[in-house]
Amino acid sequence: QTCALPISSSIKVMTFNVRVFDLYNWEGKHELRKKIFEFLSKESPDIVCFQEYYTSESPTQGYRINDTLTKIIPTQYSHIFYSTTLHNNLDHWGIATFSKYPIVRKQAIYYRPKGRNAFLETDIVVYTDTLRIINAHLESIRFKEEDYKFVENIANENQDEEINTGINMLRKMKRAYAKRARQVDVLKKESSNSPYPIIVCGDFNDIPGSYTYSTIADGLVDSFRESGTGFGETYAGSMPSFRIDYILHSKQLKGTSYTTHHVNLSDHYPISCLIERK
């Protein structure tokens, strides 16, 4: 089935790992959440996929993100999955897709049976046809503060500390690569069964050329390679910068105006592009 977006129309798609809207105030900058909202209001995406999403239903907590987002961006429809809920069922962590256009089907697909993490399939009616938006956050290496400090000060470490820390980091990387490989196999199998053109968004935690990227990108178009410029780095943390966030789409679609938004609002840069039919 081909996509029937009007030729003269395009939709703005964005993906953004928001690092729980700076809930834990990592940078000591209490204004970051407000700046994220200001950025989203300015960019006004039609469809936006969030990873490391957080919201609260507490009347005093100040993080009623679900309500806030529907007010500041034109996305009245949402598909939200909570992988973790705490504090009397008031605080939620997970992944979320917001849309300006009606959502006609929602499904969270777990990476493994009885698992906690899932990716989202969201079928959205855009003008005269349906698109399937896939929002995924694949396994992170889960480096801790001491790992980042090791990388930053590697020349100053004594030999024993250097060896021990290096071995621990390699173990974490090996576990993460193995988990991502299993996750992306599930993701690819499910996405290949879509009856509609698809747009795959998310934080893959892996670089172009990796097994993760090669598997999911097979048969799809990488919007950065289609219309982006420069290196396209999306990781904004203290480790070396890489492109690990992506917007991929079916070949029936065309992406233009790919943008990496170099805003210091998270440890990831948001990315966006305009999608239309060929």
C-alpha cells in the first residue's frame, strides 16, 4: 500500500531523548525543563517521539508533562507506555509518541516475554492514508559517573585502576551489544510486517555501520543521509560524540530539511525532518 500524502504537504517529524526532562537536575540548571518546553513550542513538530520520557500525576510535583505537552505543541493525540511506575502510582517513566493527527491504533511490543521494555507502534491517519510510527529506545551501555571520569582522565589514572575500570567498561559494552542485537531483531521482524509505510524514530544507542543500525535500516531510507549535512552527531554527553539517534522511513516516502538541533537540553540532541510522499 502506498502512502497518499498530498504532494504539496509535508509533516514535521522529530525524535528526542529528553533524559526525563531533567528530573534529577544533572547539570544544576533548574531552568532546563522550561527550556525544553520552549524549544518544543518553537519547533512545533507534527509528530514527536520521546525516549526517556517522564511524567507525574502528583498535584504538587510540577511534572505533569502529559498535560503540558498537549498545550505547548499541536499534538492532541498521544501514545504513551510506562515501563516503570513508582510513588503510589503517580510517577511514570517510559517512552511516548505525540501526534497532531489522529491515532487509530496503539501497540507496545515487548522486546522479550515478561520483559519491562518495549517499543511503540502507532498508526496515524495523515490526510488520506495511514503511517505507522515506530518509536524505539534500544539498550544503553549504562556507563556510570566513574566510567565517564575514567575516559576524561585516562592519562592520569594509575595502572591498576586503569585496567580494572577498562575491564568493567568492556563488560558493560559487551552486555549492551548483545541485548541490542536481540532487541533489534524483534524490532525488525515487527516493522517488516507493517501494512503501511513506516517511520522509525528513536535512540538506538549505536552508530551507523553497527549490527543494530544495519539491521533496522535495511530496506529503509536514513533521513540524515537523504538530506542532512555534517557529521550528524546526536550524543551530547561527555563521551566522544556519535550519531546514535535516527529517523528512518519507507522508500515510498521522502525526507527533506533534516536538522540536528544543537541545543544543550539533554545528553542527546533532538533531530527532525520533513516527510512527504514521493
